[in-house]
Amino acid sequence: MTDTDTTHAPPAVGDKRPWPALFALCLGFFMLLVDMTIVQVAAPALIEDLDTDVNSVVWVSSAYLLAYAVPILITGRLGDRFGPRRLYLTGLSVFTLASLWCGLVGSIEMLIVARVVQGLGAALMTPQTMAIITRIFPAAERGKAMALWGATSGVSMVIGPVLGGVLVDGLGWEWIFFVNVPVGIVAFVLAMRLVPVLETHQHSFDWLGVVLSGVGMFLLVFGIQEGQQEDWAGWIIAMIVTGAVVLALFVFWQWKNTREPLVPLSLFRDRNFSLGNTAIGVMGFSLTAIGFPLMIYAQAVRGYSPTEAALLLVPMAVMVIVLSRPVGRLTDSIHPRIIVGFGFAVIATSFFWLSSQMTPDSAVWQLVLPMSLMGVGNACIWAPVSATAMRNLPLQSAGAGSGVYNASRQVGGVLGSAAIAVLMDARLAHFGLSGATSPEAGGSSTMPAVVADEFSKAMAQSLLLPACVLLLGLVAALCFERPRHTGFPAAGGAAPAVEPVETP
């Protein structure tokens, strides 16, 4: 069975042109990743124009994140069943139309609903990108392909806030969503023409697994996202515990299901896949967590505008762009524990360094240097971890593996967001500054010196949490085993590695 489309002329199963297909996929992937951060900078404009409050605006981001994270295990498996190209195009259509809807709404409630639909479109798209890369690139070349995919992830984290600031300042908050429409149309046309049709696999579908994973993920993620807002009330704790129990039942069912589980637990027999999920979860946690204290410090203490604050992230993006290609080449021939271990050591160092420089009167270059080092670490982690985690999986399991991998990243991001909010509040309370977390608390020209100093300390100390969590990623990286793909240097004269072969 193949993912056919007779109204257009996509590349056939045997006509896999991997690099043009990858560029087409990265355009759509970049667009949905940008939308994970672009709304943050528009929060004040949304509060004013839609006559709402801060908590409701937080839900504009949370709704997208929830709708993105909850179904991602399911959508990865759907790609195996119905074809990754078909699922990608469907998700891209939903995402683009929902973006238009977001820009046209007149109330915060409708914007939240539109963002949910937008998140569902993103959830359909994301697992398919990695699954298609895994299936159209030979194992020995996936490092180079994942380098471009990883650079897309890294750069999107910078472009989102910067683009958001420029659009809000120049055209209005609606344009942070309208800009997706022409980009989405171009991405759709390119994907139709360049992404190949891939074989699908006719198997039974694990509906109980779908329900358990969806309910468990929703309860857990919703509870974590709302926990700080609801002061960790009893019902929030009960929701989180229930979500964890339901997910435990999901794992038990995957182990008991002898037919076609939603997440084949056999995937985790591959050590690199298991460790790769740990590493990418750590990255999701840490890079989500850093944005809040850094942006609040830049705006509330230094008096930067949203666009100026976002520009602090540019050095990191530059380093990711410059290093992604050479790191991708090394990924296919050097032990991942060397590259990824170096990356985690460097990025953890950059977090500790940045924390020490976040003072009211530090020079800009004192912030730029650790941000540049952070870019070096990012370049050595995103692509190598992705390639290493997916490289040894059977190709017919690419969708399931990609879904699990992306779910790990998303859940890591949710945990990072919740944990950093708790820690920031705790440190502000320690310095007697509770309630002073918004830029409106004053810029560097109005905030008293003693308050600015203590505020900076609270934000800097909060940054130590993701810095310490990154050390867990370093431990995981040091446990990677030697890759087994064709072309990788064998150890001690061992037999040549064998590349997985796709089976019907």
C-alpha cells in the first residue's frame, strides 16, 4: 500500500530525491517551531487590544503547547499507517488555515480555540519530518540531513521572538499569525512536488493505546501548565497524579499488547534511542526554561524593548548556523558520545556563565559571549542526538520512533516552563519582590538600584536550574554506544556495520 495522490505528480516510492525533499520539509517545520515562541513578545499588545489579562494571554501559548504535545505519539504512528507525506500535508493545511483564523479573531477566547487547532496541525506535521528523513536518507548520511533539521530547530528559537517584535511594532499582533499564510502555501506546494510517496504498512491500530496516551498526556501536561497559576491546588495535584497513573497504564498496555502497540517498547532496546530521548527531553526543558528569566531580566532590569531583548539570542543562532554543516559531517563518522558530550558540557557551562553575568550594569558583550558559547553547544547536540537516536531503528518503525522522540522534547519543554515559573516566584519572594515579574515593573531608568540588583539576582539564580538539568544530558551523552551503520569506522577490526533495510 502506498500514500498515493493522482491529482499531482509527487516523486514515487523509488524516486527518492532526499535533499530537495528535506528543504521542503524544513520550511514547514521552521514555521511551526517559530510559533512556539513568537506569541511571547506580543503579550502586552494582546492584553490591550483584546481587553484581557496576563493569565489569559499565557493560555494563548499554553493552548498551542498542549494541543501540540498531547497527540504527538498518536500522529507519529498515524504516519506509519497512512503515509508520512499525507499526514504532513494534512497538518500543514490545518496549521496554515488556523493561522489565518488566529489573525482574524476578535476575542481572547476565540484566539485560544484557534491556537488549539493550530497546535493539532503542528502535531500532525512534526513526527513526519523525522520519519521521512529516516526513510529517504541512507543511514551513513543521516547526520548531514539531521544537521539541517537541527539548525532549523535552533534558529527558530531565535527568529520567533525577533520576528514577533518586528511584526508587533510595525504591523500589529495579528501579523504574527498572518505571516504564516504565504509561508504555509509555499511550503505546501514544495512538499507536494518534492516529498516522495513512501510505503505504508497495513496493520491493526491500537485504539486503547490512543485513548490512554491522549488522556494521560493531557492530564499531566495540563496540570503542570496550570499548577503555578492555581497555586498547586489539590485538584491540580490530583490531575497530575492521575495523568501519571494513566500513562503508567499505557506503558503496561503497550507491554501486554501482542498485536500492534502504539509505541513498540522494543524501540527502547536500542540504547541510543533511549538515551537520545533523555537527551532531547533535557534540551526541551532547558531551552524553554532559559527564555523566561532572560527575557524578563532584559526588559524589566535593562529596559530593553521586546525586539531588543530578543536580539540577545542572535549570537546563539549565528553559531548554530555556522557550525551545523561541519558538525553534521562529523556526526556520520565520529562517536556520538564525543560530539554530544562536548555539546552538553559546553552548553551547561554557558548557562552557568550567563547566570554570573546577569547584573544591572553588565556590558552587552558580557551577555553576548555566553550566548555565543550556547550556540556552539546547541550545534553539537540537536542534529547528532536526532541522528543517533533514530539511526538504528527499523525503517517501518520510523513514525513511531519519531513520535516518541518529539513527545520527549515537548514534555521536556512543558516541565521546563512549569519548573522555571515556580523557581522564579520563589527567588523573587526570597528578595521580597513577589508580583514583580512583568516588564511593566520598570526598566533600568525607573527601577531603583537596590531593586534592580535583587531582581537580577532572582532571575540569574533561576537560570541555575536548567544549567544543572543539562548535566543529566551530559551523563546520557557519555553512555551512547558506537553506531552500527554502514560507513562508520569499525572498532578493533569488527565486521562492517549493516544498514537497516525497509520491509513491507
